[in-house]
Amino acid sequence: MNDCEFSRMDGVLERMKRFSFSVLWLKIVSILFAAFGIIIALFNQTNIFKLVFNNQINPVFWINSELTTETLLFQRWIYGLLGFSIHSVLGMLLMSVIGAVVLLWILSLIKRK
């Protein structure tokens, strides 16, 4: 192999490293958002969630500081729906990224031959 071929290989390896980092970044962000969706769906009426989230959101939508039982049930349902939506959409994104990586890997094997 001459110097030109080595420099071309270095460029390919550098692009592969950047691509791998991008895929890893997307996987991590997708998993974190999916975990956030699960937390919203399952733990939306706990004390920690009230302290971090509800104290910021409730004054915007409800004037009264005390929420009725019906409002709390509605809020639980809405947060569950929101959490499920976040989890499923970002779960699909993660699966899309993995599928795209596998497809590109298969295409690279075919082009080599």
C-alpha cells in the first residue's frame, strides 16, 4: 500500500469514529428520554415528582393551590399518556437508529465483495 491509500484509510477510520459517536449519542439520548417517559407515566403523583415538576406546572394551569380529586385523576391520566407517548416515540427512534446501523453495515459488506 502506498501513502495515498494509507491517508485514505485514515479518513475512513476517522469518519467511522465520528459515525460511531453519533450513533452512541443517539442511543444514550433515546434511552434517557424513554426512561423519563416511564418516570412520568408511573411516578407522576409521588412527592418527589410534585416537588420537581408539579410545583412548576400546576400554577400555570390551575389557579387554586389545592387540586380536587377529579383534577388529580385527570392529571394522572394526562401525565401517563404523555409519558407513554415520550417512551414509545423515542423507543422507535432508538430502534430506527439500530436498524439504520445494521443496514449500513450490511451494505458495506455487500460493496466490499
